[in-house]
Amino acid sequence: MSCVTTYDLSDSGVSLLTPDPLPEERVVTLKFFTPFSAEPVTVKGEVVWSRMEPDGGMGVRFLDMDEEMRSILRRTANLLRRRNK
């Protein structure tokens, strides 16, 4: 388990900053703490890209998400975009 920083979140996937990116095709379990859910949202995903340079990072595509989880992540992504303007 590790804690990473998200920098591009949508309801279909996320880009993560991490010094230890995982290899492509690895299936991972992610937990997101959001203001729209009392419990962390747990999502399975697949690493679709991974790099060490210029900064470590990886992209994860979400797998098998139900509509409630998708809605929570969509609202969280919209909130983050508004905050970053």
C-alpha cells in the first residue's frame, strides 16, 4: 500500500504521481477519499501507462465501476477542476 498524488482524475481513470510506478497491465485497487462519500471509494483499475522520467507517474483506467462510484468520482473531478481554476 502507498499514498500517491492524483493530478488528472475523471470518471474513467486517473493519472498518479509516484516515485515507484507499476508496470503496464498491472491490476490495482485504489481508494479515494472524497467529500461526497463517508467511506473511501474503492475502485479496481489497470495501469495503462507508466514512466520514470521526467517525474515518476502512471495512468490507471478504472475497471468494473458501478454508476454510484462513477458519479462520486465525476463530482469529485469537477470539484477539483473548479478549485484549480
